[in-house]
Amino acid sequence: MLRSRSSRLAALLLFCCAGAAQAQFVWIGPNGTRQYSDQPPPPGTPASKILKAPGRAAPAQESPEATPADKPKTPTLAEREADYRKRAKERGEGEAKSQAEAQRAAARAEQCEGLRKNQRVYQSGIRVTEVDAKGEKRYLSDAERAAAAERTARQLQDCR
């Protein structure tokens, strides 16, 4: 028991002394790197380059042009929630917009395919019929078919 107490005391003493064995001087060397030592910096080192010395607290590492107003403040929980809701709303609007655009593109592609089909029919030379308002079938004349083919060609210019 006495032996365990003495070993604990020795371990505690070593632990406490370990802090004193660390480097006590910190300065910026001539090549711009930090130097750590238990010896003072070389003579001629300006005081502004000595970052830490025994008995002197380490200066704050703030740049002279940074002021407290320049530092970004951490957003509050309410601000983060508002930002999240705003992003979610924008994302939803963007998805709705892209979905509507995709529907318009699909409808336009279907319309263009129908126009191409009509153009092939008009150019094939076969007899083309249409149903009038009374429900009666009537054949298009060559002039009517050529006019319909011309109309279809104009409409197809938008599809390319």
C-alpha cells in the first residue's frame, strides 16, 4: 500500500513537472517559421517577433485590420431555420419549374412528331381524306393537299 502511494506520488510529480520542461520561448525566425526553445531567441530578434516568453502572456493572434464588426457572427437557430425554409422553398419552386418545363418539352415533341407524320402523308402521294362538320368523308384535291403540306412545313420549322 505504501509502495502504491509512493508510485502515485512519483507519477503525479512527473506529470506536474512535464509542463515546465516544455518550450518556454516562441518566436518567428528569420525565414518566417515559428521557433520553439527553452533558450531565449538570438540577440537582435525584434520584440514584435517574440510570441511567448516566460512570465509574459502570449499575445492574441488577430490581424490589425480585423475588427469585431468584421468577424462573421454565428447565425442563431431561428436564422438557420429561416434559411433552411427559404432554401427548401426555392428548391421546391425549382423542381416545379423544371417539371413544368419537361411537360412542355414532351408536349412539343409529341406535336412535332404529329406534324412530321402529316408531312409524310401529304408527300406520299396517296389520297387524303378528311371528315367535314356533317361527318361526311371527303377527299382532298391536289391543290388542297399541297397547301396542307406547305402549312405543315411552316409549322415544322419551329421543331428543328
